Amino acid sequence: MATVACLLHEAFEYYHWTGFYQAGPPGDDTLVIGPYQGHMGCLRIPYSRGVCGAAARTKTSQLVPDVSQFPGYIACASSTRSEVVVPVVRSHISFNDGRTPSIPEKLVAVLDVDSDHPAAFTEVDQECLEELCEWLGDHLQLWHKLPKWEPSHLY
């Protein structure tokens, strides 16, 4: 996730803050910062507040051309004028033998991109970020299938 945040931030000059807020512990309904690129961000965001909270709560993308018009907007940076937030969701785990356990859709994180320009993001930005986050969600599930790594594996 750190590499994704870095590459996106460097690739687009109008991406002024680019990063992830990871879902907190089950039942906490709070997002926790990191990894990210840009100025200091809000450290914790409740699902009940702001653009990131709305994306986490609804598990749907939020495209906001003017953050001052978003109800409950949290100003982590006074320079931010527009924002796009996309959830990263892990929905199922498939096993090689064809079994698919019943695992509910789980919010892993949200990808938050802020710009100091009004209406900086389009539906194209949103769609591309959604494809990226879907890929991340699919591949995060693969990490959970790997055997636990232990330092003894080096010897």
C-alpha cells in the first residue's frame, strides 16, 4: 500500500495528498492513517464523519468536487478543495481446491486522494482508482493465505 500511495502521488501533479486510512479493529468504526504521501493527515477518522468516513461506512466511492459543500467534512488541511475516496474491500477467499468459504465483505482501508484545486477529479479518476482498489482488495486476500513467516525461516 505504501508503494501504491507513493506512485500515485508522484504520477499526478494535482494529487496533493495521497494515501490510505486503514480500518481499525472490528467494532471500532474508525479509520487509522497510513501509509500516505503529503502533509500530515488526520490520525483517526470515525466512520460517521467526513468523506473518508462516508466511503468506509457505505463501502462506496465518494467523488467530491467541492469539499466545503460536503456535510460533516473534516478539514485535515485547509488547502484541500476537492477529494476522491475509494474503499478497499476484501470480499472472499478462494482456495485452490475450489472451496470458497463464506466470508463477509470486509473493509480493509480507503484510498484518499486530495487536491488543492477545485473539481480536480473526474469520473475517470474515480473509475481508475476503483479498479486499482478492487485489485488491491483481491490481492490482500492472497496475503492471508500465505503461511505465517517466522524469523526461523532464515536458518
